[in-house]
Amino acid sequence: MKTLYRTQVTAVGGRNGKVTSQDRVLELEVRTPKEMGGSGGPYTNPEQLFAAGYAACFDGALNLVARQEKIALRNSKVTAKVGLNFSETEGFSLIVDLDVHVPGVEHSKAAELMEKAHHTCPYSKAIEGNINVNLHLISE
């Protein structure tokens, strides 16, 4: 296997600290959300960062599988909703809902592209069997 790209991000201070990429393009303060007893405020958190990466990667995979089928997508959009769950027996876990918009493509074809993207997206592959992912095709 050939590595196409590799990056590095360092976290200091956990949920109440800072994340910085090696090239400093990403340099953000993170805080525990108010909903979890933190200060909240104009900061990001690990769940938002995961949602951003997953949404972007999934939309990229969606466009890739569409191109492979010679379908030109216009303005596709993926919204990732990431939840942090806790149970006494299993501890912390994530749940993800992906809302997938594929304008201008017939519903059954859009659903097929969404499923193919799910099997292509590196994020989907990485979390398969570990995180419950619910796919939702959003019609216009």
C-alpha cells in the first residue's frame, strides 16, 4: 500500500486545551461543551473536529464514485452529526448521522451513490464495526 498523504496534529490539554497541525494551518483552542459541564464558548471540540473531517471525506468519496459512473454532481452536501454517548456498562462511544444531499440525481441512483461512498470513504472504513453510522438521503 502506498501512503498518499500523512499529516500530524498535536493536542495539548485534552478537552480544555489546544490542537495544532505541524504546518500550523490548524491551530484551535478546544473546550468541553456546556452540555457536558464545560465552559463552552467560541471554541471547537473533538466531536466537531471529527464531524468536519468525516463530512468532508464522505462528500469527497461521494463525488469520486459519481465521477467513476460519469455522473456530474453539482452542490452535493454532507452534514455529519456526531454524538457522544455514555453508558455505565460500555463507557463512552460515538454515534454518527450523515445527512447526504445529492441534488439533481434521481433518488434511487443517489441512494446507490451514497452507499458506494460509504464503502469507499476512509472514515467509514476506519470506524466500521466500532461506531454506529446512520445514512440519510435528504431529498430536496
